[in-house]
Amino acid sequence: GRCFRVCGREVLQLAGVTDEGEFVAVELGADEDDDGEYEKKVMTIANAMNCVGCEACAKICPKKCYTHAPLTAE
């Protein structure tokens, strides 16, 4: 979740993945333990157009999950 915390533009969103491969919402800071609903948590790109390319998420990610490329105009 470091990448989520470092992004100030609300680009990323944490999601749970069920054993069937479906995404379910994950509430950060929720008091209830909802880990039984999903197998693992993954970071998803929820608002790609909010990204300004600062690459803060890529710099802090220990797994090197992010790549960046210029947006092409159509």
C-alpha cells in the first residue's frame, strides 16, 4: 500500500481478488476484518487520467510493478 499512500492524485485503488478472479472492494482502515471475502489484495489503476507521471508510485514500489509511458493524443 505504499504506492497508494504516496499518490496524491487518487490514481490507485486497493482491490481484493476472489479465488474466482473477481475484484471486490476493500475498505482501507475498516475495523472489520474482511479478508475472508478474497484471496489476495492488489493495487488497481482506478483513475488513470488523474496521473501526471510523477512516478512516485514506481519509485516506492518494492516489487517494481509500475511502468510509465507518455499518453498519446488522438
